[in-house]
Amino acid sequence: MLKLTGVSTEYDRVPMLRDISLQIGEGQFVCLLGSNGAGKTTTVKTILGLVRPTEGDITFEGKRIDRLRTNRIVKMGISVVPEGRRLFPKMSVLENLKLGAYVIRNQRKIRERLERVLRLFPRLQERIDQIAGTLSGGEQTMVTVGRGIMANPKVLLLDEPSLGLSPKLVIEFFQAIDRINRQEKITVLLIEQNAVKALSVADYGYILQKGRILAEGKTRELMATDVVKRAYLTGTE
């Protein structure tokens, strides 16, 4: 469904991604793991057309998208939940959610999407008229994810969504993402540092290090590799 082949990128002539290849099948839940500076967010920006590859190509449903504008890519069915939430803090929860549906013109479809979001995150129903900036960190994350799926995407990119959440909320959040993938039938690419949680819910994983794919495989197989054990699982049960 989404495929990167030999993709390299630069910032001011400094290499950021180096010949990375990854693919996501329809309905899959894929995670991309790596430390700060590994190139995870650059990968998201490159898929969305915010950064242009210097080499390689990106295809979505068989069509090249690496030279398209971001708005065109979003309209094709790729949505993002950006790092750091990036809500409009002075607008209500409802207003923030509806902004995610700007590519949809049919009001009935917008209402249907909103109902689905509120079923996924019932707490937002209670906060629907509250100003987004007054919500807790966990609730703001729910709004951000809800906004991302309001456009009815085929692929949802989530960039470090669990950052700053309490351990309890992290568990709830990953359960919600799993429901989005399984129940809503939305293909997911999760960019994360929390390897234990990400590998516990995803089907397939990639390890990114210094802009290169260091390892990949089914998540159960990855968790058993020395690369993952050394980098992420040392000291964990």
C-alpha cells in the first residue's frame, strides 16, 4: 500500500536518511523504532512531501507520490498525527476535530466520522465543548489522534504519540491505536521510542539508526534479536 524504495534525504546537504526501504501492506500495523535523531520524523515528513528525497521513490497504492504536494498526498488518503500534538489551544475539542475533516465536503460523512471518533475516545464526548488548551495531556493526545482519523484516511502516520503520557495512559492509548487498526480497518505506521509497547501491538517493525534501516521483521522475531535487546529491552521484563 505504501512503499519507500532506496530513499535518501538531506537537510542543507547533510544526509538524514540513507537508502531506506520499507513497505506497509493494506491493513497492517507497522512500527518504526529509533532513538532521537535516528531519522524517524524525517521519514514521516518525506512520506508527506514536506521533505523531498534526493534519491529513491515513494509509492502509495502503486502511484508515485514523492513529487506531489502535501495537500495532494493527504487527499489521496494519508493522514498524520504529528509529534507534540499541535492542537489549536483556544478552540474547542469539537472545532479541533472538525478541522481534521477539511478534505470532506459531505456534512453527513463528517458527522459519521465524528461519531466513530467519539466511540473510540468516549472521554472526548464529555469534553466536546471544552477549550482544547485546558485538557490534560492524555486528552489532548486523544483529540490529536481523533483529528487524524476524521479525514477517513487509508494510512495513519503517528509520530511519537505516547510522548509525555503517564504509564496508565500509555497502555490505554496503545489499546486505542490497536482498535483503530483492527476495527476501523486503518493501516497504521507508528513511529515510537517506546519499543516494548510498540512491538507488543504492531505486526511488523523496522529499526532505524543514523538514517539507515538497521533491522526489520515480524515484531515477535524482532524482540528476540540482539539488536533490539541491547538497544531497547535491557533491564525490562
